[in-house]
Amino acid sequence: MTSQELGAIGEAWVYRQLERAGLDVEFGGPADLLADGLVVEVKAARPRGYRSDGRKGYQFCVSKEGHTNHKRAAVVVCLCWWDPTADPVCFVIPAGALGDRRKVVIPTAQPWTYAGKWARWYRRWETLADLLEMDSDG
């Protein structure tokens, strides 16, 4: 499976999760999805060796000129496909928390054990509700 195919599967998976939560979801817009008007960028990765010691983890390119830019989105959903027969582990990160970084790294093959910088966004679907609420207040 190519990374593009994995990305398309990831987008469909997130679409279904948001739809089940009662949001009006559509493909497209300035990023991958629109959920009640909120722009959602979806990133999907499989575990890969990314260090010289061969340690596996997940790398998500969130900004690459001409391809992707998390700054167009309100939220970035990073999906760690640790097992092709199971649902992915997700991190639901507000785009503003990413700053100017080009990559997000979850440096373990078992993302549910991760306790680093992005751990607070583990399975935090409430991030979308928070952003939608802020948007309606503004």
C-alpha cells in the first residue's frame, strides 16, 4: 500500500468518526475535510525506522511547500496505523500548537505508550468541539 492510499484510508476513517459524532462532514476544502465548517488535515503513517539505530516510530509531514500546509487547517489528525487489522491510534492536534514545524514525530512503535510533547492530544476528539466553540464565540 502506498502512502497516498494509506492517506485516503485515513481520511475516510476520520470522516466516519466525525460523522458518527454528529458533525456535518465533507471531503475537500482547503485541506482534507470540512467538519461543521472546521478545516481538518488528516495525516496517516505506519511505523518505520527513522533513526540510525533503527528505532521505529511515526513521522507525519505537516508542512511541505506545494504539497501540504497545516496552517490552512484548524486541526491536524495524526493517525498511527500500528496494526493493519485494527483502528489507528490518533492524535487530534490544534494546528496552532504545531507552530512552524514541518514534522510531527511519535517516536515509538507503540503509540499508545507515548508520553512526549503530543501525548496530551492522544484520542482528544474534543479538540474539534473546543475549536468549533471558539469559532462560534469569535
